Amino acid sequence: MDHRPLHRACGWSHGHDPLMPRVILSSPDYKALLRLEPDPDGQWWTLQHAPTEDRYAWYASFGARTPVEIIAAFTDALIDPTTGRDKTNDPLAPLLGAGWSPSYNLHRFVSPDGTVRIDVHETTGTWWIGTVLDDARPPVWQARFGEHT
């Protein structure tokens, strides 16, 4: 796994305006854009990819308190998308193999300790992932993934 920054490891261009609190990285083919934009009420990290001849457009976003290891694993997959890939292409297979269980219906999955939940929206196919300490408080962190991510 390569943890070097995308702009050094894979030639992503780096855009930064010192007067704005944001960083933008563009893939060499300009189809992907990674934006870090601190927003206390929104997602800090957003990655968008334009459609190609053989793939739909997709996006992923991560909230301010998302563990950096999760964001790093996601960007590592951009460098080498075959690393750690499940041969069945079933995105739920690793979760079920790690002891996650469906909750309420087939569109919500819960970690074995009950702190992480994944909700898959029935009609749009988007994924919402959140970690909670208890149901009375807002999520500690959250991530969102489009249907084609």
C-alpha cells in the first residue's frame, strides 16, 4: 500500500489558494477531483470522478472526524484499485465476513460492536456510513458514497 500523497505518487496536480482554506487535487486525466474543504457542518473531503466510456460518474465524501486511515485506504485504492479487492465484486462480502449483520431490513448493516452503521438507500443506491457512541448523540463521523463508487 502506498501512502505517499497522490500528487507525488501518481502525478495528481495540486491546487491551493493561500487565501482559501481548501486544497484541490486533480488526477492526471482530469477525470477525478479530490477536494479538502473544511466545513464544520458538512463533509470535509469530497472525491468526484467524471464518467468514462465504461464507467458511470461516482463520488465519495468524508466528514471532518473520519479517521485518516479510512481516507488513506480509499485514496490508496485510487492508486491501485485491485488491492484488497473481493473477487466476488460484492461490496457487502467483506462486511458479512467480518461479522457485520443486517439490521431492521436488508438496507442497513451494523458492525459487531454496534457503533458503525451502513445504510444503503433503496432507490438511489447511495451508501451512508456513520459511527455513533449512542443513539442520543449525532454521529462521531460519517462518509457517503454514490451508487457507482
